[in-house]
Amino acid sequence: MKLSKILKDVEYRAINKETLNFEEKGLSNADDINIVGLTIDSRKVKPGFAFFAVKGLETDGHKYIQSAIDNGAVAVVLSDEKSLDSIKSADDFNQEKTEFILVDDMRRAMSDIADNFYDKPGDKIVVYGVTGTNGKTTTTNVIRDILENGMSSPISCGYIGTNGIKYGEVSIAADLTTPDVITLKKYLYDMVNAGMRAVSMEVSSHGLAMGRVDGISFDVAAFTNLTHDHLDFHKTMEEYFAAKQLLFKGLSPDAISILNADDEITIETLKEVSGGQIFTYGMKESDYMIRDLVLRADGSSFTLEVSSRAMDAHRSRIDSLVMNSDGAFGKSIYQIETNLLAEYNVYNLVAAIACLHQRGFKIEDFTGWLDQITQVDGRMEPVANELGINVIVDYAHTVDAMEKVYEFVESVCESNGEPNNESPRIISVFGSAGKRDKTKRPSMGITAYNNSDYVVITEEDPRDEDPVSIAKQIKGDLPDDKVAIIADRQSAIEEAIKFANRGDFVLILGKGEDLFMDRGDERQVWEGDNFVAKRILDELGAIRKAAVSN
């Protein structure tokens, strides 16, 4: 695409290579320059690319302008004109084939240029966005799973989030829950070209605060909950919540907001700021109300009561002749059986159901399928074994998420007791990420200690922090007889499994199915907690079988 086209309606100044000053007259040769790709990473620049020098949290892209030029960038978009002072002399600029484009608002420029280059892909696909501290991954994956596998007429749907980028047969590992806006729009463009009709996207507070979803028209936005997390970035809970609100403030009047009625600290504010049509879910009085919940070790069952106003809105979406009838159709009742475990996953499921129902899909078309939802890797994922140990891998990395896991285990412990009537023991393995919110570490330790019979504290993406030092901050003054520190995560998981007896619960928390471990400045390959646990269980099972046979 020609440079002139990607700069359409973008406010910028271009450098005059004779005076080395940026002028508003524009680029006289913009029609002659062909752009073949966009990136904010100088290492990914190829000949014909436009490079965006973005000031990030830990580095400044202006430092890498020369590297981008050396790799073949034909255009550089920057916001700091002084960054060019030490790059080249006037003579060099006269010979340089790279054009330099100065913008005052880098976030807006990136969004507008990406829209021009990828032809506004967000407008060509139904976009479901889910934000909140916990539950984003499960909710987004359930939306995608129902659309692709739960319907008699499947709807092709992509996914963008913590577990990567997935659409059709494509699966790409992701560095961030919400990619930068240029990368995000590239993924949407690829999904549209691959025939996807929808995308289910996790929207992080970092992504919202840093403009990574700027220019994305969300058709549906759902909120899960708000608990203590990410204060290393947001500093206060008020700032954290303010970032989450941006998703709902940006909605069009025709868009849909799905809000958690039971999250008391957020519900009223989100109702006030949301630009879309609002529907609520939860156990309290709401549009999608959960009643008569029964939790089991292999799934859950409940009654879903859908309000008259929600049914009216749904019917108006599937039949243009049906207008808001002010409750004339009445509420609807559905009996739900699902293989999802724990109360909080029931909340996630109902949020997903509400999103789809308000897009016009009939709940009765997929209720019979909800007992076979595809297991979300690393989210309340049981690890099968022949030892009779209940091993569960979960991504829980906040106090609130940990408490919800413990609540579930406590609710099913009685049914897992051994014939001697001893209650199953609970063994926890977890850590806390380096260079992230440190204030939650002591509370995580206390939560695990109060809900476990044995606790093993280990590494979890320590980055440039010492994992033992992190573990000691988590442990605090907790007694040694019940709490151990084992820095190596694989060894920690092995210790916990060997400590467990038949019927006990081993909870491996924090990383889920993450396939990398950030240590120092390196991102090292990690099997995933689920695969590590399975391998250890199989090896231990084989050893015990051999011992019995001998």
C-alpha cells in the first residue's frame, strides 16, 4: 500500500531533508513509496516496512530507529524529533531513502494508520471483548467454543488472549494478553481473510490504559470482576478500575454491556459510564440470574432465569418486526448442566451465555451441549492419573482467584474422603511473578496457609528478581513445618505430588498452561504445569506399580 494511503486523515509533519526540520506540507513523494508491513519492533522490520518508534514502559523505540533503517524501513513514525539528532548528518539524510513522519499523538496515529493499512478489520467481524481481574480466559474461550462447537450451524470464531491467538487451524503464542494495536489489527485482518465471522478477545487493563485496543469497535463487552492485581502498573485500585472502565466508555449505543451484578464495587459505576445497552448477570437479582446451584467434583448444575427485558431485547435482535414489548413475552427458565468446575466458572459461563444471547443466539440451541465444553488449558484443569490424587492446575495468581479455588475444593472435599473418614488433604504449589505487583505476595501466602495442609512456594516467572527472595516475601512469618520453599518449579510440583495420598488435592496455581518461564532477561521454554504434573504422576505411578509387582 502506498504511504500516502496509510497516512490518510492522519495528522503529521514530515522532515525536510535539506533543512532537517519537520514541516506540515506533507510528503511530495508519498505516492511513490510502497509500504508492505507495519511494526513497533525494529527486529521485525523487513525491507518496505514502516517502523513506529513507541515509548514503552521499559524501553523507548526511538533508540532503535537506526536499527529499523538498517533492516529496511522505508518510513519511520516518531513522536520525539530530537531522537534524530545523533542518527545522521544532513548529507546522509539527503541520500536516505527512509521518510521520517512526526506525530503528536502516537497512539492515535498507530490506530489510524493500522486501520488504513488493514482496511478497518474490526468493522468486518463481530468483536466480543471481556475484561476483569479473573475469568477473562475462560469466558472468551467458552464464547468461542459455543459458537464453533455448540451450535447446529457453527459460527467460525477466533480468539485473542493469554492463551495465544487462535483461528481455524492457526495457533500462535502471544507475549501479551492484549497485543499492541498494530499487531492486534493485523490478527483481525488475518482472521477476516480466513473466514472468521467473530472474535472473542481478552482485554487487559494494561491494553486499555496503553491504547492497544484504540479504534476497535466492540460489539459486546463483558465484565467479570475486580480484585487486587496489577498495582505495580496502575499504582492504586482506583486507577486500575479506571482503566477497565475505558472498554465500556468506548462502546457505541448499539453495542452491548454484560455486567456482573454481584461485583458490588463496580456495578453501579459501570452502569453509569457504559455507552452500550446494559444487561446484568449473577446470583442476585439480574437479567441472567443463577439459582439452585449445585457444585460437583465433575461439573455443575443450576437454573438460569432470564428476565423479561433480556428476552425482549433478544427477540428484537432476531426479528426486526419485534420491538421492545416491555416484558410482554415474560421471563424464561433454563436448566443448565455443565462440565465446568467451581462457582466462579459458572459465573464465567453465564457471562458468555448472556453475550451470545444478546447477539441473537437462542440459549435453547446450545444448552444440551454445555456439559461438553472444551477444557480451557490450565483453568481448573484436572490432571488424570492412576494414583487417585486430585491434581488440579489453575491460572489463579491473585488472592481472590486463589480463594475461589479453595472454596470449590472445600465444597467437594467430603465426597472425596477415604473409607477411614479422613478428609482429603490440600497441598498447594504456587509463586508470584517478578517485576509485578509485590504488595499481594504476603496475602497470597496467608491465603494458601489458611486453606492448605501443606504449602510449597516456588518460582513463577521471576524475571530479574531472585525466586527465593520472592518466596520469602510470600512466606513471611508462616511456620516452616507447613510451608516449604523450593525455587525450581518442577521440583516443587514433584514434592507436592509425592507428599499427597489417594484422595488428596494437589493445587498447582499461577501459570496454568503457560509454555514459557521468564528467568532473568530470557524467556525459557516451560512444558506447562499440566504437562509437568502429568509426567511426574505417570513416572510415580510406574515406580509404584513396579514396587508392587516385585
